Amino acid sequence: MRWARRNETAAVAQPIVDPMAGMGRKSLDSLRVGVVLLDATDQVVLANPAARAMGLLRAGGQPGVVSAHPVLRSLSGQVRHTGVRREVEVDLPRVGEPLGVHLRAVAIGGGMICIEAADVTEAHRVERVRRDFVANVSHELKTPIGALQLLAEGLLDATDPEASGADPATDVAAGRRFAERIQRESARLGQLVTELMELSRLQGAEPLPDPEPVSVDWVVADAVDRSRTAATAKGIELVVVGTRGLTIYGRDSQFATALGNLVENAVAYSPEGSAVIVSALADGERVDISVSDQGIGIGPADLDRVFERFYRADQARSRATGGTGLGLAIVKHIATNHGGRVDVRSRLGGGSTFTLRLPARPPDALEVSAIHEEIGQ
């Protein structure tokens, strides 16, 4: 009996463990958004790992003491003063790209302010890209439109029958010269609009149709034929080498556009009497289609940027060749949308080689193969 009572006493004295104890803090720590709790004097009471990773905390005046970022303290002061919740988006400086954060500050009583911070860096980057894109488009459209206006005025003046001392032969020659320039500028404007529409469609959410087998020989032949006239005019030899009978999977028209852009660029930037080589080789589950030229080449500082929209390594030379600055961006998006990529090797004065690496098997087959390799079958 005594033993039983001692056992009962021990059972009663044993503390009860709450299974929910600490779950609130664990949940807070698991959030991807940053959370910082400030007291009435803006001292940090609580901060989760996400807030620390965002750099929302600063070293305090004493070792082991942290303080909130000045932006957080300013925001909490406004909420404490007005009693109204505040939401703002700011870019916080840091090494490399600024950190974009959406801050939401709420008073929770006793002078305490809870601040939630969501990382919106990617959204800010996309918005910057969109603004730059609109600015670039406006600039690129403004150039040919301005030229067309000036040429039209010159054409009107040259063909004015009431102009004093007009020489019919001179007027006809001037009118024809202006008309030819108008034709070139309008063609460039039309090409720019067409490529803008193509790039917009490639970047959109429109799903690709089911991939179909496409003959690499046909793609190469189409791209070479498209540039043959321009190559002949400069005495450039178009050489096709490599393996015949290869197959890639996707949209034939898009593959033709991508390779056609690469061959056109090679011809445009190559010296007269040189050669442009187009080769196709099988590389496991990929097919590599390369275009090599003996042109001016690309410097190391420009190699990583040549696929950006409207980026030109040589502004004067690019405009002289009639380029829009969108061709390589289109090539990159076509390759990416088909599960491939495009690479470039180049050096100044030593020519360039652009390589399309495209799937040689349907996407489903590639996924199954990858799974088998992963499990060791």
C-alpha cells in the first residue's frame, strides 16, 4: 500500500508535456517571409531566420546585441504614431543586385510592432527588365521612323514642280535616291516589328505543341538557302559539313528561324571572300548544330550579354548591317523552349562559333532516360 501511494505521488508530481509547446516558434522559423517583432523602443524582441537572411538586422552597440534595419525602425515609428498599418516596397542596397522587399508593419498592442518582409527581388528585376525593354523598343522604333520622316520631306522637296530652277533629271535622280532609302528603312522597321512579335510570342505563356521529329538536313538547308544571296554578294562560301540524317524534336519552323538567324549573322559580320561553316554532329541524346565564321569576333566582356535583347557589341557595325538586336535573343528563347541551349565561343579578330544544342529524342523519352540513370538501371 505504501508503495502504491508513493507511485501515485510520483505520477502526480511529473510535469505534463504540452505537445504544442514550441510549435509556434518552429512554425515562425519555417516561414519563407521574414518576421521581426519590435518593442516600444524599437528593440528587436524576435526575428526569424528568413529576416536574418534578408539582412534586416544590424549589429548593435554591444557584442551579441542586434538592432533592426533603419527602414524597419522608421516604418514602425510611423505605425506607432498613426496607429494605422503600413505597407511599402523598397530596394535595400547589398552587394550585387538590390534586395527588393515588401514590408508590412502592424501594431499588436503595448507599443509592439510586428513587421513582415517578403522577398520581391525577382518581381522588381522583371519590372526593371520590362521598363528597359519598353525604353529600348521606343529608341529602336524612333530611329527608322525619324529617318522615314526626313526622307519623305526630302522626296517632297525634290519632286516639287513649283520649285524655282528645278532640273527634271536631277529631281528624278534625287527622288529615286530618297525612295530607295525609304524602302530600306521601312524594311528595317517591318523586320523590327516582326521580330518583336516573334520574341513576345516565344516569351509568352502559350504552350508549345507536341514535339515532332524534324530533319536536321532540312533545317540546315533552309537556313543556308535563306542567306545564299547575301553570301554570294560578299563572295562568302557557305560550307555544310558533319553527319547527315540526324533528327531533332520540336517545331520545324522555329528551328529554321533559330539557325537562320545564326547563319545570317555569320554572313553579315564576315569579311568578303571568307567562309561560313555549318556543321551538325550527334552528341549522345543531343544534336549540336554549329555555325562558325571568320568575322570580327566578340570580346570577353560582351560574350555573356550577346543574347540580351537589343544588346550590340559593336553599335555602329550592327546598325550598318541592318540588325535589330533581337536575333540572338530569339535564338536563345527557341533553344530554351525546346529543352536545349545555345553556346558561343569567340575572340576578337578570330571569328565566332555559335552552337545550338537540341534534343535528339522526344522530351518524354529524355525524362525516362534520366530517371533510369538516377536509379541506376
